[in-house]
Amino acid sequence: MAAVLDEKLIYEILSAVEEIPEGKVASYGQIAQLIGRDKNARLVGKVLSMSEYYGEYPCHRVVNHGGRLAPHFYEQKSLLLEEHVEFKDDTHVDMGKCRWEC
């Protein structure tokens, strides 16, 4: 069954993202698991791309499972660096050091 994108689901995702502590990152899949939708990592990404319409959330703390930054989110790296998140290279967070253990 396909996930239906409604206000309840949107706020469920954003509430989980809001829990990520400063200096830590989570993957889209991790957020999907937290809300009980293991197979909906892409849906998490879709919601985060629209998050500005729902308020201010620390969406910059969400990366892909390998630590890669979101394409076209040009401020993401500088926001993470301000929080002292460590990087393996120019476009990948060091998930071993910075993954949120929730």
C-alpha cells in the first residue's frame, strides 16, 4: 500500500527530525524507521523538501544513509559545520562519528 501524504504524516516526520540533537545527523531511512514506515525513506526526503511551509525544523541534520548531503540544499554543509559535524570529504558527513543513535 502506498503511503498517503497527509498533514498527520508530515508532522510525524517533522517531529522526528526535530529530535535530532545539534551536532548529530540521521538518515532518511532512520527517520522512516522511527515513525514506523521502514520503506518510506524517499517520502521523508519529499516532506523535508517542503518543510519550510510548516515551520522551522533542523532538516539540515538529515542526510542519505552514506552521509551524502542533499543535492540543491546549498546551505546544508555550512549549517552542519556550524554545529561541528565532521565530514569524510567535501560532500559526505562522517556517519561513524556523527550518526544520531536514537
